[in-house]
Amino acid sequence: MNSDGPDLGRLFAADGPLASAIPSYRHRAQQVEMAEEILAAIRAEGVAVLEAGTGTGKTVAYLVPALLAGGKVIISTGTKTLQDQLFHRDIPAVRAALKAPVSVALLKGRANYVCHHHLERTLAAGRLPSREDARLLHLIARGHAATASGDRAEFAQVPESAAVWSHVTSTRENCLGQNCAHYKDCYVMAARRDAFEADLVVVNHHLFFADVMLKDEGMAELLPRCNTVIMDEAHQLPETARLFFGRTTTSGQLMDLARDVLAEAMGAAREAADWPSLTRALETAVRDARLALGEGQQRSAFLRLRSREALADALAGVEHRLGVLAAALAAQAERAEGIAAVWQRTLAVAEELRGWMEASDDPPQADPIATGEKKPAHAAGAENSSPAATPAGAAVRWVESFGPGFQLHVTPLSVAPLFRAQIEADRRAWVFTSATLAVKDDFSLYLGELGLDALAGARARVWPSPFNYEQQALLYVPADMPEALAPEFTERVVEVALPLIEAGGGGAFLLFTTLRAMRRAHELLAERMPRLGLDLPLLLQGEGSRSELLERFRKLGNAVLVASQSFWEGVDVRGEALKLVVIDKLPFAPPDDPVLAARIDAMRASGRNPFMEYQVPHAAIALKQGAGRLIRDETDRGVLVICDTRITDKPYGRRLWQALPPMRRTRDAGTAREFLAQPALALES
């Protein structure tokens, strides 16, 4: 380390400490430049927005300055899987290479930790919906005796999606806090203590924004104060911010409340009221609200709901039942902390529901962010730091229904002033990084969505992937496809894919923009592959967790995986196991999405072109994410197939394919088959 700080050139050198400690390390000039940019941002307490193409090594590029620059650092990732990878694999390797005496903590949301109180209560009650839930409960109880962290990730035998987790974990609403008999042993509190004491804390975006909301509401913070925030997978931030800066009330919240009220009241005040009848009445009212929405799934602005009057009446019934329940609990609240806690939850949920029912449905006005109008810095301060301060007309009230449940949302059309307020509130460094933030080196969409374009001194840079895409990859757009909306489109996608699957001997992802198309394609492949003599493993999203499916796919080496957009990002399969990625349609967001529709209306009211300025850039970034699954290493090779001919036939298509890495392009099926049939060594010569 020199007098000005760490000598990054020496650390990243081909014969340096990182090369000695990290398997398959490659010296890359882009990685060193990125690390230097991050170190400069940390020293200047500035804002850096950095796109690093696949293979740049962005994780090590930000970990080195984070570990050496000093001060407290928070690293936020897009998923819990990436959190675990950083904490258990990447950080230990880099810290050991640098011999950096830095303490590190992993912190997740409370729903990721077993709760002593709720586990004990659930075991004692013995009331679970199914035998499978009961079996998994006992697995959790056995694992709980051996765990040190209480982290659900340690309970490998219990699926992450198992419903029983909601019975043995806590929420912000049902946590007893210091009044809990197990407070001293609480896994959540232990993880938070570790986070406050550590030099570097690894969190995820959902937890980060949950902390932001608590601070804005004047409540205790989850995360410690820090000098530097590094946002990995930062392309997810606008969507996550909309989720947290909005308001949501769900049928699941209401049903969980009824369950918890019954458990607490029957335990401490059994004789005081007819608790089963009171909670059943609330559950019935919630089910009536779901029935009012009609059958099937839907996402709709409240004003466009045909059943809005029926829904409003049903929700008034839910509010009434909450009031009756709250009155009964208030009379017994002094008898036990648990009853007092569920009473306060009942009041809070009733207030949230009332707020949704009374929210404005004024048509959106011109969006100040979309029109390019810049507010003065002080205008993004405290008065705009909470969802309640969102200006009238800048949010949309909408409903989502699915299966037996529903969700009620109020979502801001722009999170830019709200997010910018968080940056301006404290002086610290902010680093945003991902492989997909810009559209052909243009960051304007991303900067505008988060309000970063209004910050003086914010820097944005792109480092393209070091991979040789012209040699390693081929983009194939079939010439004879029907229109994307044609009823025979999915069948034609399968017909295009089958000869390519055969030529490559498997090793294929087929990615679809809808679940219906995904399931139909799987049916067709299951029927036609045996007929063609293709004895290859066929996997379908949903047959197991994403991590389980990916592990099977890697180990099989010749599998065909049919999936939807959940496999478009955060998936890393290297080598011959994946050499063909087929994308059915360009990933435009559904035009009937209530938030998108309201944003489009606001942009049109501003005299702008929402399709070219908003929808096309978003589709380009999403397409770049999906295409990024194909080439993950210097020796990878493969074909990317985009079956939607709008990418070549429409004027805007040029913007989409130009956002992709510089692959060779073809419209000829034979060329694609020949490329897949080539041995890997032919590409390396």
C-alpha cells in the first residue's frame, strides 16, 4: 500500500495476491479500472453508476476497495442466494488474499430466521393445515437445536417455499420485541448486533429498503450507519423501490392476523370472548373480498375493475370485522404482551386498509421526472421522504388477485424524488453496479428512474465484457416466424428449437415471457423429443426450487430446461452444460400492467413518446439480461435464438439488438446448427 492508499495495480496483477488466492483468476484491465473508479468514489463520498459486462469480475472489483478503503461498508445484493455467495465464498477469498483485518456480517430480513417464540407456540398448538406441514415442522425443530444462526438457509431439508415457515418465523408486526421470553437468544437480534459491530455488512435490496422505510417513519433502524453503500445487481432497484415506497395490504396479512389472534387469545384469555367466532368472521370477510374480484388471476387499476363496487362493499365488511376484533382485544390487552401485540397489529392493518380505500384515483398528471423538470435540491428533502408525501396524482391504486388470495396496492409512478432524498440525507459514497444498467452506453433511463440525474458529480461508466463474442456466440433470428401474438407462435418456437437442441446434444435454456407459453412448450417438447430420438433430460421451472433445478442442469450436462423470466437473471451455468438459449418474445412489460399503464398516461400527458423513451429501453435491458445467460466464461460458446422477428422487422428493433453483446448474426437455421455442432477446440484455435 502506497502513501495515497492501496496499490490496486499490484493487487490485481497477474502475479499478485488475488491471482495467488483465487482459482481461475484472470488479470483484466477493465476490472482494475472499475476498482479504481470505486475507490475514487469512496474517497470523494460520491455517486458512481457502473455497468460491467459479463466476465469483467465486478464482484472482486468492488470488494477490494470496500475491504481496503476503511470505514463502514454496506453491500446490498439482488437476492439472498447472492448474499450467501458473497458472505460464504467471495468475501473470505478476497479478504484472505489481501490479508485485510475486516470483520464481516450477514444480515437478512427477519422472515429468514427461526423465531423461538413462534416455533414453541406452533409446536404446542399442534394445529397445521397438512401432514406435510407437520412433518416439516419437526424437521425445523430438530435443526433448530443444532443451528447457531437460525438462518433458514441452514435447513436444507425444508423447501424455501414451504408454507410452514410462516408459522415459525416472525414479522415486524407479530414480534414481541423486548417483551419476548426468548429476547436474549433471538437470532434476529444476534444478527443485527453482529451487523452493527462489523466493518462490512452484506444485505439484500429488500432489507435495505425496509430499513429506509423504518427510518422515514421515525422508527429504529435495521442497518448501521455507514460510509459506503455498494448496490450490486443494481438494475433491480427501481422495481424494488416502487414496492417499498408504495403501500400494500394483502389477504395473507389478514389471514395471518386472524391466526395469530386466535393463538394468543386462546392461550391467555380463552374465556374472555368467543375468539374462534371472531376470527372466523374476519376470515370469512376476507374470502368474500376475494370472491368479489371474480375467478382467475388479474392485475388491474381499481378504476378499471368491473367489480369495484362489490369489492368496496366487501372491504368495508373486512374493516368492520377488524374493528369488532380490535374492540375485543383492547379489553384484554393488559392480560398478556401477546394480546397487546395483536391488538396493535389489528389497529395498524385496519388503518392500512382504510388508507387504501380512501386513496385518490385522480388520473395521473404529467410526471415531473418524465418531463425532465428538475426540482431544487431542497425539494427532495424531508417533506418528500415518505410515501405519504407523494404528490396527488403521482400514484396508482390497483388490485392483484391470484388463487385464493389478493393484494391491494398504492404504487408511486416515480420513485426518483424519494430515492434521491435518501442519497442526499447523509454524506456517504454510493456505488451502483450491474451488467445491465445502460442501453448502448446510455444511462439516462436508469439515472432518471432513481433521481441520480439530478445529483451533481454523479459518474457513470461502462466496461464491455472481455469475452470474444464474435468468436464465441451467434445470434440467430429465424426468418419464417409468425407474429408474436399468433396462436401458433409457441408451437413454432418449439419447431425452431428442436433441430438446434439435436445439433448441440442438449444443453439448452428455453426462456418464455409467459407461464402459459412455458407450459405449452414443455408439453410439446415432452411429446416430440422422444419421437425424434432425443433422449435428453427435460426440466421444467417449478419442479423444484431454482437452485435445485440449476444444480441438476449443471450435473446432467445435456439437459433442456424450459423456464420463464425468473431464469433470465442471476443464473450462472458455464461450459458445455449450456450452449443454446432460446427466447420466445421480446420482453416488453405487459401494456395492461396498472403501474406501467399509469406511467404511460403520465408521459403522454407530458407530450412524450412512452414507447420509445420508456418501454423500448426497458425491453432492451431485460433482453440483455436474458442473453447474458449464454456466455459466462472465455471458453464458453453458444447460440442465442430470438424468435420474435420484431427485432429485425421493426424500426425500434435495431435499438434492441444493438444493446446485446457484439455477436455474429444470422437468419439461417443451417448456420446456427453448424455453429452448435462445432467442437469447442475449434473456437479456441
